[in-house]
Amino acid sequence: MKKITTYLMSAALALMAAGSAVAQGTVSVETLLKDMINRDALARYPSPAYTCKQFSSYDRASVEKGPSSWFANGDANQFIRVETDRGRTEFVMMDTEDQGPGAIVRFWMTFAGNNRGNGTLRIYLDGSDTPAIEGTAFGVLSGDEFVGAPLATSVSELTPYGERGHDLYFPIPYGKSCKITYECKELHKDANGKLWPGNETVYYNINYRTYSPQTRVITYAPEQLTKYKALIDKVQDQLKNNYHNAVDMKLTSTELNAELAPGSSKSFEIKGSKAIRQLSFKLSADDQQQALRSTVMEIAFDGEQTVWVPIGDFMGIGYRPLYTNNWYTKTSTDGQMDAFWIMPFKSNCKITLHNYGKQPVSVTGAARYGSWKWDSRSMHFGSDWHQYTKIDTKVKAGEPGNVGDPKDINFTTLKGKGVYVGDGVAIFNTTNAWWGEGDEKVYVDGETFPSHFGTGTEDYFGYAWCSPSVFTDHPFIAQPVGRGSFEPTLSVNTRFRALDGIPFTKEIVFDMELWHWADCKVNYAPVTFWYMMPGGQTMTQKDMAGVTEKVARRKSDITNVGLVTLEFESENIPVESYTGGILDYQNGGEWSNGCQIYWREVPVGSKLTTMFRTGKGGFYDLTGLFTTARDYGVYNVYLNGEKIGDKIDLNNPDIKVKSIGFGDVELKSGENTFAIELVSLPEGFDKAVFGFDKLIFKE
């Protein structure tokens, strides 16, 4: 009897514990929204566990690797099926019947055609015939018919609304199943009698979680918008302002200052059970762009090296000092960079800064950290990077695949247990053609066919239609520079995952198609972000060649094909205006073509502005040939109103022609201005002289 009683009591306690665990592990709009703004949650393996997969309109001709059809590009109007009921025709985009409880965690769409985005979007939950959410696609995904921005938003605001990517991040949990449909304004019937959208083209990507059947998931209902209004408002506010809560915390700070000679490194250690909550850096170097790429941050947590990445790529700006502001990084054009990833460790952390470049780099930085209770779900943060340098965009003879096809390239392969939480790409394009037609293909835990198969690189990163327009203030997606969409220059894309992180228990392989409309060479550099349990590892090798490679600033850095040089003799450039002094031209053998602009008796503050025209705009490397002499002063130099040279000193005992490089500058198609302003006089003179010979712009 005693044994039976003990058994019954133990069973009762076990049931109580199980009931408590179920209650504690309940999934709802409330828990998902709280997780979305809780950076700590991402650093622990999910409980309750879930898988993350994707429904999309990818071309269904892509069935297996090998044939050219693997890169089929008809990614529009690819629906699961068509349903005709209650007097309406609905195209089914998602149906999780028999998959069990789950949640929609990211929903992207874009459209083309006369009726774009004005059809009716319906989301049915748990087998109900009545949609839980119903409205126009634009209104639900990026308008005010559902929750509004930034949980429902579109990018970029510089792009016409109908041509944007439309992104819904509001979580929609369901206890049994979910079906999503789209009803178009018009229908078209093909020769086989199959119905298609009429005058509208539809693209979509839907990320969703699936939980085990035992997980209690509270299905979304419209009244929850009222019930959780205060929480929704809080989430909206924090996402809108990219609330970086580390700034408000009482944290300990370790300086990460270093004077790094070429080839040198410096390490910093933090001990104890801690979590880094903010990393800050500012780099100073003669060549700032190269420093952003060749200065590499390496981090080892508890003796395991999991981070090896150039600082610029880690911050989401590639290798240009750019502004961006999102949930995990914030940078400014003056060079300040901050990251807000949570990076826990059990006993120690070692941060090493490497200078793999050929110039000295001065680093001003800090790591801010607080306590962390390490437990069985805690994971180490990781980030890796590599560059496909001067890679051919099409398969060539001798490469695996069919000659002329696009190719799959690997962003990263991770072995272990963890969660994939984001990525970015910095690409230098070398043609006036779109580079990002390629789809993401993500294989989880040994899948033979990817559970994430997308519709285009720009769709993956949240925008649409190859748009070069900048967007930077969204919490989870960014394009701080996009000119490389259609020009020989740089583009940078970033996507951070919150609720749409991808868990894996053994392995994850993330491939992206390099699908360029042109047959050319590009520099293509992916950076990835993830968390893994101790013992996990990345298969991406440290790319020493990539970080020492000269960063591409113009097409000729990758290929000499199509190299353009524009040269302007000063005597042939019309003078638009000048204030003070006497303007003349001076002849002599020192100068190209035997002549220079000669501006004399110039008082401080005077400005000379010239004008020239180009038939082709774009980024060029500018070199100016200037005269130096003992009566020449110190000048600021401007191109199209923007200062490109600060306090250029042309004072010299002898008359010489000096070559001065200004680095990358942007020319407009048509009229451009080049201006010089006298800042200070040469010693012993009350007025100054200025002369310049020639401007040389190299593509």
C-alpha cells in the first residue's frame, strides 16, 4: 500500500509539474510580442521548441539540383491551389493543415499590374470558414487596416508605394492550422481552363513556426488587438525608435582602444558569467573604407572562437561610412558604430582586434556588459564573413553546373544546435544590370529540399523590384546604400531575424543563388549572425585573402573592361563665378597643355567655382593636378557643393605641380561644379594665389 500511495503521489506531482510546464510554455500574441522586443530571448534556445519554414511563390519548376530548371525564375502567381466558394475565387498561398499549432512570424508581398495590391487578403485560422483577418493586401501588410507601422510597413519610402516590399511582422499564432488566400479584382482563364490573377502579378514569402502537438497555442482573434493594446503600443514604439535598452542599463564597460600597426592585433578579456550588450567602435585611418574591411573583430566565448568578421560588415554598412539604424546596429557617417547583440558567456570572453591592412588604424571602442545567469539553454553568439572576390556571375566551363547558368553560393554552413538570426551582403556590381535575382535556399537538419525557397534576393531582404532606394530605420531590414542595383558600384543589404529566427538541432546550410542578369564579375561578401550551443562550429573559413583584398571603389578594381577616364583641362572649364581676386590664365611648360587657371591677389574667404559637363554620372576616383608655390595658400575643395578636400596646403618654396587624390567622388550626369575656397594665407603674404592644371576622373 505504501508503495502504491508513493507511486500515486509521485504521479500526481509529475502531472502537476507537467501542467505547470504547459502553462508556462503557452504561446500567444502576448508571449510572441514580448519575445520580439526581448533581445535576451534570442540568446537562449527556444522553449517551447519550434521549426521555422516558408511558403513562397518560388517557381515550381525548381525540383532538383542539376538541371537548369533549378534556377527557374517564374516566381510569380505560384499558388498552392485555387478555391472557388461562396461566389468568390481565392488563390491559396499557405495551408498548414495537419501540421499542428504554429504562428505566422513574417509575411512579405509585392505586386505588379494595374490592380496591384488591391485584392482581398484573408487569413483563416483553425479551420474556420470566417477569416480572422481580412482586408486589402496593402492595407493589412503595410497600411492601417490591421496594426500599422512598423509592425506592418513597406520599404523604401523613396520608392512609389505600389512598387515597394510590404512586410508584416505582427505574430499570428494558431492552435491547429492556418490558411492564407488572395482574391484578385479580376480573373484570367488560360487555354487549359486554369484560373489566374488578371492584370495582377503576385509574389509572396511567408515565414511560419510549427510547434509540437503538445504545445498550447492560443489562436489569434480580432479582440486581442484591444486586449493587448498597451503591449502592442509599447512594441510599436520600441520598434519604431529601435530602442537600444543597453544604453539605459547600468553596465560595466571595458575600453577596446588600440593603435594597430599593419599586421598587428590587440586582445581584451572579460571574466565571469556575463553578457555583452553593446559594442562600440570608431576607426581612424587615412583610407577609412579599407579600414572598415581590413580591421577584423574576433571573439572567443568560453574558449570557443565564434566571431570573425570585418567591423564594417558586422555593423551592416559594408566598407563605407554610412548611416543605418535598426534593432541591432546603429552607425553614423562620422564613423561611430554601435551593435546591440546579446553575447552571453559562462566564464570568460576574449575580444581580439586584427589589422590585416597595410596602413595603421586607430580604434576607439568599448564593450558594455552585465551579469548573465548561464543555464542549459544559453547559447554563444556567432558571426562569420567571407567574400567571393571577382566571382563570375555565370557558370563557366570547368565549374560544376551548366555553362551559362546562375549558381548557388554558400552564405554559411553551421554544425551543432542553435538558431540562425540574420545576415547581410555587400556586393560591388560591375554593370548597369540587376544582380539580385537569386533566391535563398535554406536546408535545416539534413533536408534534401530547402524548407526556405525564396523569390529573389531583394524580396528576402524585404524590399522589391531591384529598388536602389535607401531605407535604414526599419528594425529588421536595411539598405543603407543601393546604387549598385543598376550601376557599377556598391549595394549593402541587411536582414535581422527576431521571431523568424530558424532553429536547427544538427546543421543548417544557407545558400543564395547568384543570379545576375549580366555575365560579369562581382565582389560578393555575405555576413551571417547566429547563436549556437557550446561545441557548435561554422564551416566558413577565415577569409584572409578577402580582408586583405583592396576594396572595390570602381569597376576597374574588379575588371578593366569598360574603364572610363574623364580628363578636364582647367583652361577649358568655364568659370561660373568667383569672389575677390583677379582671374587669369598662365602659360608655361610645367602644365599639361601648357596652361593653367591662375587666380591671384585672393583674400581669405574667397571662392572660385567652375562648371563642367559629363554624359555619364557615377562614382569615380578623382585626382587633381594643382600648382604649389611660396605665395599659394590653404584651400577647401568642393564638388557639387560637397566638401571633398579639407585644408589642402599648396604652399611650397618652389613652383611645382602636385598630384592630389580625393578618392571616390560622385559625378552627376550633366552639369557638375568644382569649387575652391581660400581658408588661410601663406606666411608673410596678405593675399594668396591659386592655380590648378587638370582634373582626372577614373571609373
